[in-house]
Amino acid sequence: MDGRIVARVGQATLQYTLTDDQLALRDTIRQLVRERVWPRAAEIDERDKYPWDIRELFAEHDLLALPFAEEHGGTGFGKGSPAGQPVLEDVRVPAAN
């Protein structure tokens, strides 16, 4: 993918391009979630307990800082960034059932 994003917000269509850093972050998140979270989705749902090990994994990779601005200790890829939504969407886990 070349990093071009097209998103619809209400009646508006937004277009922007992810930077190389944003693309690398997105790819890292995708790989991490695919390899470490998705395989356990059913187990996590079944146990109905907060997966503290996944939280720790996300913290180790600074994923918990994604929604926050840099001046608040975040990455700058959050809600205020056009790249924030597509990057954060990759953290979602598919429904296990």
C-alpha cells in the first residue's frame, strides 16, 4: 500500500497520505495484533477477564500513547492526527464468536 487514505466523514471525503513513520507504525501494529492478540481473541472473550498481558505488550510498544498528543507524552498519531484513525483501527480484535 502506498499510504493514501480516503475516509468519509458525514458528507465530506478526506484524503491524506501516511508518512513513512506512520506506515511503519501501522505495519508494526498489524503484525503485533495478528501474531499476539488475534490468536487469543476467543480465549480472552471466554475468560471474560481483562488481558493484562496484552495491555503490557501494548505498553511495551507505546501503543497506549497513540491517542495522545506529543506534548502530553503521546506519539502524536492520535485523534488530532489524520493518521490516527487508520493506525488505531489496526488494534481492533475481530469478534471471537
